Amino acid sequence: MTNDPLKFLGDMKLAAEFVVSTLANRQREEFEQDLILRFAIERELITVGEALNQLHRVAPEIAQQVDRWEDIIGFRNILVHGYDILNTDLIWDIAKKDIPGLLAKIQFLLEADG
């Protein structure tokens, strides 16, 4: 396993970009009905949370610059372990409303390091 903070930021960026671009022209109804789409988005949200968790392990001073970093990691845990309580409205809202801002923060952190 790597201890490179840039790798974790890059993983977060790739996953967040996937979420944003995949949902850009999609409607909530399509998201609710298309299991492949929903599962793909959930998987990338898991990646965001896990990469942030690993980033916090190796470089907490960087991870803590991400707004609500603890909530993001906690949501990852719900996605993985609490699948039976997942709510498509919550996933949609996070993917559409929160991930674009998170992506901007990740890009800022990557540029600040470069």
C-alpha cells in the first residue's frame, strides 16, 4: 500500500469526476430505475470515502482541509456496511450537490501541492 497523499487525492479526483460527468445529463428518475447506474455511482462514492480515509491516515493535515471529511468517511462506511438502510434520495443528493464542490476542493489541493 502506498503512503503517497497525491495518489489518494488522485483517486478521489477520478472517482468524483466520474460521478459528476456520469450524472451531468441524467434525471433522478433514471438514477432510481437504472441499477447499473446507481451501483456505479455508489461504488465511486465508496472510493471517494476510502481514499479520503487513507489520506487522513497518511496526511491528516491535508485530509482535514476537506469540508466535512469525517462525514464523507462515515458515509463510505454506511455505503459498505449499511447497504440495507441506503436511501436513493440521499445518494442522489450527495452525488449531485456535494460531489461537485468536493471535486473543486480536491483540484485545489492537487494544484497547491504541485
